[in-house]
Amino acid sequence: MSNESSALASAATEADRVVKRQKNCSTKFADAVDGLLAAVNDSRNRLQDDSTENALNDLKQHVTQLGVSSELHDQTKQLHGAIAKLGKALEKAFVPDICKATRPVEFDQDTLNQVVAEHLFHEGRFAVGEKFIQEAGMANGESLKKPFEAMHQVLKEIRAHNLEPALHWVEEHRQELQRQPQAKGFEFKLYRLSFLNTLQQQGHKAALQYARQHFARFKDSNMPEIQRLMGSLCYTRRQSSSPYAEFNSPAQWDDVDHEFTRQCCGLLGQAYESPLLVCVAAGSVALPTLLKLASKVVGPQQHEFKTAPQLTVPLELGKEFIFHSTFACPVSREQSTAENPPKMLPCGHVLASQSILKIARGSVRTFKCPYCPAEATPQTCREIHFPDLAPLA
């Protein structure tokens, strides 16, 4: 077992001891209180037949015999001791100083302030955001808030099952949305849900009238779905046995909520998820590996670790943090760039352009593929273009 695993196991053991001590302490406290209540009740009953002084003396003697004070003191002491041991075990299991994994980075304060303000407005924390821009002295705070404020006003109505503001927003930005490939079908999705909401709230006659009014212009692109919606009109009185039961799912509103946020952020030039939140989440995932690496770097290597343009070990952050296509050369292990694009050899293997030139020792000499017996020249290698790799340059 590694040192980290052993430390975690020790911390878990101490945590179990704290839980047991706490339960035992709670039981003892409850028993002590019950004993005291019983003694007080007994003394109260005796007051009817005995003098007050005798009853109180007997009560005092009985409480002393119970030893409540010393018992509770011992139980509390044992509980606090167990908690102290747990704290020490946690300190061994976790490195508290995360600064060891950081490197000096110069941030432009204005840019950082804008990122923080946009995060707060993106999440709908307008009161906090306004206070932040005020204290940061940001001159463009109002212009940052306004588009997100409009977005959250529409989202508020969607969550109240009112789609009219969202439909109005789509109509207002229809031309811009048509230029966005990811926005295809979003407008029909809104009208589809509005139709289903009308069907549930006002009945099939109102829904049919709504369909006649709005579905005609979607007949070329969404006819199969329109036909299914019309078929659902036949099952308005027996929805439980309807083959269109998914039309009644509340999850449709959540889907529209998320999709509207995505489309609105896209038109604003913003990411669907807050960039600040994504960075913090990615940093949290990478932190254990970085701390482990930093603890093993000593002497002159510390300066290299702090100043290297890229890490010496790969970090697996998970699929949720992959936003674009990437290519890392299997020879140099460096990520490709516009200046060093990936190229495919005639044999089908792919290397970075600079790696090919190094292996060939020039631009005209024949070289052997490092992964198979095939031969090639730099001129016979073809550059590969990833659809979304260009923005990385």
C-alpha cells in the first residue's frame, strides 16, 4: 500500500473512532439527563411528605452519587481527544499547502476582473456581481451585466412554463441563429413544447389551432415530428396508455432551459458553462497530481518545474474537459500547432511536421517510419486538418 493510501486508511479509521465516541458520548449524556430528571421528580414527590431541606439534601447527595459531572467530563475529554487525532491524521493524508503546485503567473487585473464579473452574471448572481464591479472600479460593468440580465429574465419565464419571451427572443435573433449550425431545430423545439403546453392547459382544440398557426413553416424540415404531435391529439383522454407518453415528460422544460442558455450564450460570444467555473473544476482535478509532482521535484529541478512551458507528465482531466480536437505527436509528445501541424505518412501513421523533418534530417531525404518498415519523404507526407483545431493556433 502506498503512503498516500495508508494515510487515507488511517484517517478513515480515526474518523470511525470519532463517530463511535460521539455516539457513546451522546448516549451517556442522555442517560445522565434521564437520571437527573428522575432524581428531581422523586424529590418533588417527597416534598409533599418531607421538609424542603431534607428533600434538597437527599437530592444533592443522590446527584453526587450519580457522578454525572465527572462522567460527562470524561466522555467529553475522550471525544475531543479522538477529534484531535483525526485532525492530525487528515494533515498527514492531505497536503494543506497547495502553493507548492502553483507557478508564478502574471494576470492582467482588468481581464481577471472581467472574467469574475462575467461568471457572476452568467450564474445569475446579479447583486453580488454589481457589488464586485463597484468595488473593482470597473467602468464597463453595466454593459457586461445587461445581456445576461436579459437571458435570465427569459429563463425565469421558461421555468414558470411561459415560452412567449423565449419565442419572442428567437424571432428577434432568427437571422443570427440561422448562421449558427448548433442552433438548428431550436426554434421548432420551442414551438413544439408550446404546442404540448397548450394541449395540456387548454385542450386539443386550442392545440390544433396553435399548430395551424405556427407549424406550417416547419413542414419541410420537421414533418415527421409534426405528424407525431398531431397523432398525440387522439390520446388526450388516455395519456397513460398513449404511445406519445414522452410528450408529457417534465424533463422537456429542463432541456429547453439548458438549450436556451446555450444558444443565448453562443450569440453573446460566451461559453455555455462559465469559463471560470470550468478552470476551477479542472484545477481541482489536476491538483493531486501536481502536488505529488511538486513534492518529488528538488534542487535545480524546482526552477524548471515552475518555469517550464508545459508539464512533464500528462494529466487526465476526463471527457467533460475536452472541448476541441487535439493531436499530440507520438515521437515528440508535443501538441500540434499551426506552425507544427500533424502530417500523415503514406503508411497511414501520423507525426508532427517537425518530428518528420528531424527523423529525415532534411526536407528531401528518405526516412523510415518509426512505427512500421515503410519508407517516406517529407514531400510525400500530407498535412491533416482537424475541423476545430484552428482556434488553438
